[in-house]
Amino acid sequence: MKKIFDGVVPFRSKLFMILFGLTVIQIEATAQVEVFAPDRQDVKQQMRAVADYQIKNPTKSAGKSKGYPNGWVRSAFYIGVMAAHEATGDAFYLSNARNWAQSTNYAMAPRWRHADDHACGSVYLSLYSNSPNDKHIRAVRAVYDKLIANPKPGREDWWWCDALFMSPPTLAQLGGVTGNKKYHKFLHEMYWDTAEYLFDKEAALFYRDQRYFFHRSENGEKVFWSRGNGWVIAGLPRIISNLPENDKQRESYIQLFKTLASSLMKLQGVDGFWRSSLHDPDEFPNPESSGTGFITYALAWGVNQGYLDKDLYEPVVFNGWSALDRAVHGNGKIGWVQDIGVDPKEVSRDDTHAYGAGAFLLAGSEIIKYLEKTDADIGY
């Protein structure tokens, strides 16, 4: 196994915890760590195990989306499933995503204005790109046509940062597959109004929503939720990759991506995890897998695309993947996934959810692409 980093890694907390299985070790604010490149086949096997477990043990939707199967919880998982198919070519992923979409009749979830209910459309559009069928995109197009005809500002319709993962990438995909510029135009108007509203320029991170503009943690820190920022940065690759090279707004998304990447990489724990509360890791010191998964995915994508410096970010990406890999139980269940919520909270090794598995598959997909490129460069 190739060692790619050996050195002192700083961490802004005075004291935090590394958890390997059931063993808890307390270490100081800087630590000597070794980061190794993962094995490509091991990554693929672990991805398959996580996906298989989640498909056999589907977690229920919750809150206002409870009662229908195409809400954001399962949609976030199947977004990861489609990414896994793209990276591996494994028909297992495509077959299961298609079965799920067919079970929903390619329908959008019922709240036509609500961004969470647009996430399923991303899966349908990915299936359309794989095998075009107008049925795959009919409902998606109808919802966005209705929104464009009845617009509200981004900060009103997409008032919480999670929304930037749920709806904008679907809009970007729709514009890409249809070639209709009105969808990208609407995307830009909505996205940048939301970003201006929720982005904290000092921390270069996103608040979850306006309730946290002046809220502080128990230790007096600003509250930036790791999964919330994970949603945002994981949405950006799926926006950027679906915009044409000559789109005048494309570079703005790339610059926002780089800014978030720079902020987030500095907040990673030496054990590879990002804590639930990014600026106050001591408040909830346990690992958190869903935020870690989405962030690791995005940073790996940035390295793969050449937007992020390989030497600087490769150790961060591989350390993140190592953390995610250790979070997986022997049966394929990914643990340390914070429950559905709106802000940092406690999490345990047994906690899991579909979006955590989706984040894992997204991260693994980009790790595979990186390893394949690296192997090709050195002639393996």
C-alpha cells in the first residue's frame, strides 16, 4: 500500500477523539499521522457492500416527506448509486436505480415548490442520459416550467443550504439534456440569490438557514453544520459538470467551489472525519459520516478535475476515505451518520441513514476515478 503522506497535521480543537472500532484514543492538538492510498478493488468492494446493505434495508423518509418513496432521503442515496454505476460500470447499480425510478413512475415528489422534492429528478435525468426516454424527464420538466412561470427569489424558495444539493443540480442536468438555456438562466438567478443570503464571508462557509446568522455554540463559536456545508459543496460538481464551457456563470461556481474546499480542508480532524459542528468540534466530538462523505466526494472531484492542487488535497481526500471506510460495519451498514435534522447534533456508531450511504458511494466513485487515473499515469 502506497504511503502518500507522513507528517504533523494541525487541528483547531484542543482535544478530540479518534475512534477505531470500539477503541477510543485521545490525542493532542497536533498529531503524527500516516495516510495511505486505498486499493481500488477494496474501494469497489466496500461500495458494493454499502449499497447492497442499504437496498436491502431501506431507511424511511421522514418529516413532511414521510409516506412517499421518492423524497430526498432515498433520492440522495440513488444519486450516489448512479455515480457508482458511472465510476464502476457495474450493472448492479444501474439496475437498482432503474427499479427504484420505475417504482415511482418517474414522478416528482408532491411539493412542487420544495427543493427537497426535486432531488429525485436528478436520478431520473441520469437515467435519461444513460438511455434517453422522454418519460424519464417529463415530470421534471413540468415542475421546473411551473416554477419558472411562478418565480420567487432564491432566498425564499431555497432558504436552507441543503436545498443547494437538492434542486440546482437537477436544474443544471435538465438544461444539459434539453439544451434549453432557460433552465440554466433560472438556476443562476436562484442560486446566487441564495448564496448571497446564506454565505458567511468571514468563515467562507454556509449557514444552514437564517436562524443561525447570530446563533452561537455552547463554546461561543458560529454554528456551521458539516452536513449542511457538505450538501452545498457536493452539489457544485453536479452543477459545474452540467454547464457548457461557455456559460458565463460557470467560473463563478468553480470559484465558490475552490473557496469552500479551502475552508473545509482546514477543518478536517486528523482521523479523517469532519465533526458535526465545523467551528466547534468539541461540542459534538464524535465522528460524522454524512458530512465527511459529501466533503470527501467534492474534494476528490476537485482534484480529478484539476481545480484543486493534488499535493495539497490528496492527503485530505485519502484520509477522508479512510475514515469513511472505518465507519462501515461488517454487514455493510455505514455508521456515524447523523439523523435527519437542521444543525449539529450527537451521533453514534450505530446511527445510519440512506443519505449517508449515498455520500459514501459518491466519495468512492471519485476515489476510483482518481486511482484509475493515477495508475494510468504510472503505467499500471
